[in-house]
Amino acid sequence: MSQADLKGKWALILGASSGFGAATAMELARNGVNIIGFHLDRGAALEGVRQLVAELESHGVQAHFTNMNIANAEKRTEAIARIKEKLQATPDGAQTLHVMMHSVAFGSLLPFVAGDANTSLSQAQMEMTLDVMANSMVYWAQDLYRNGLLGAGSRIFSMTSAGSINAFETYGAVSAAKAALESHTRQLALELGKHGVMVNAIMAGVTDTPALRKIPGNDKLIESAARRNPMGRLTLTTDVAKTIRALSDPELVWINGAIIVVDGGELISGV
């Protein structure tokens, strides 16, 4: 695939300011893809976002980032209207998004059962985690399709992990969200496939990201993954970004509804 194959196309990344989202934005920008990013950051983190946007633009692409809660329905409606207006204003007009990436890591990391209610996962926390990390992808896909922003050749990538099938202390709500996200991925692939839209999940190996660092006991996860991985190291955000860039090749049109493991063999390596 040459850079020209992707040049001038557009990607929407939910969770674009760090981790897998930022790495994918950078990889796509290097290949001429314009980036629309949504993120939720405060304080000092916003300077990092400004630096990221500047670096993306240094590759000669447009980069439009918005700081907002992607799970807010009203904000989503406003954002999609702006995206539609922006794409209709391009020279070829009314083009669709080539890539939508759902890379949202915002959920509760409390055990289901603890000494008291204050240290156990609540109903509100469970519902928030599933809504933000899983259900929101469906709502964005619905609204993007209804607004003509997804069409033949578009592709959606969700970000899952082995936590969808493995249990880890305090990861229960996120694990449930990842399992739901994989189910949503399959259902969207089934329903959007007839329109030429491909929907796949990327199952990344353990990766040292800001989201991982928020998980209690993350040092154990990192040590175990590095020890077990046949390749002798952790997964990098760039491993995932390069995979998504490769899967964004317009000539690839027959991968749909899959869970694509990007982990160097971590999942098969046992305990």
C-alpha cells in the first residue's frame, strides 16, 4: 500500500489524545489521512493534546480535535453535524469517513464484592462503564450512518482486550464492557456489511498506556505479559496503529466481524 492510497481520506477517532488513539492518529496522518479526534482531558493534559495536533498537522493533514464527553447524546448530535458540514465542504464534497476508531478507556475499576458498599462497584458505575466503553460505539455508528458519513469502504475499529475473556481483580466492569463491545462489533458488522462497511475489533496485548496505569495491580499485568510473550516484550501502541493502518488499505474489503489479535502471541502463551 502506498501513501497515496489513503491520502485525503478522513478518520474519526474517539479517544484520540493518548494511547492507541493518539498512536493511530499519528500513523494515519503520516499516510495522508485527515484526523477528527474527540477526547476528554483537563488541566495539564490539554497541552499534550495541543502538541499532538501540531505534530499531526506537520504531516500536511487537517487535524480537528474536540474536548467533550463522547457518551453525551446531545454533544454527539452536535459533533456529528459539524463532521458532516466539514466533509461536505471538502473539494470532492460529501465524502464518507474512511475510518472510525472507538478507543475509549473510561470506566470504574472497583471489585464487585468488597467489605462495604463504598468500596464495591455500584449499579451506576457498572452502567456508566458499559455505556461509555461499549454502548457508545453503537450510538456513534448509528448516527454516522444516518447522516451519510459511513458508506462502502468505510471501516470501524473497536478496541478490546483479553479482559473480555479473562478475569482480573478490579477489572470486572471493564471486562464486561469489553465483552459487550465485541458483541456490538459483530452485530454492527452483520447489519452494516450489506452497505459495504466493515466492523472489526482489535484485541491488543498488554500495553503500557495511561489507561493501563490506572488499573490497580498493573505492575503484575506488565510483568506477566512481558515474561510470557513469545516476542519477549509488551505490545506497543505503534503495533496496533500500524495494524489499523494496514487494515485501512482500500483494497482490503473482506475482513468483517473479526476479533484481530495484535499481541505478539501473548494470548496463546498460557500462564
